[in-house]
Amino acid sequence: MRGYRAIGYARDEAPLGLREVEDAFSIQPGAGLQLRLTPSLGLGLGADYRLVFGEEENRNEFRLHAGLVFLVGNR
């Protein structure tokens, strides 16, 4: 299991294509897991949380992701 974290800036655009853009400081910790299905194929699962510090209010954002991992070489 591998963990990751990110700290930096987030660019936020207004909904419905409006041209209002806000740059904000954000923190984004997360974690992921790789499950080996066969010797050359795996399943990657992960989740992260992002806290965006906005000018008017802070936002909490969550993301789940999954994908296939193609394993090359051997260890």
C-alpha cells in the first residue's frame, strides 16, 4: 500500500462555463492499493481528499479512482 499527499494551488472555475476563476491554496492527502490479479495484470484502487481554502469559504472534495495496472518486468 502506498500513500501520497500533495500541497499546492488549485484553480477553480465557476459552473456552467462562466469565466470566473479563483486560485486557492489546497491540501490533498490520499492513499492507493495495487492488487495483483495475474503475473502481468493488477487492479489499482485509490482515494483522496482535497481541502481547498477559498476566499469566501473552504471546500471539501473527495475522489475515488480505479484502473488496470499492466506489470512489466519481474521483481
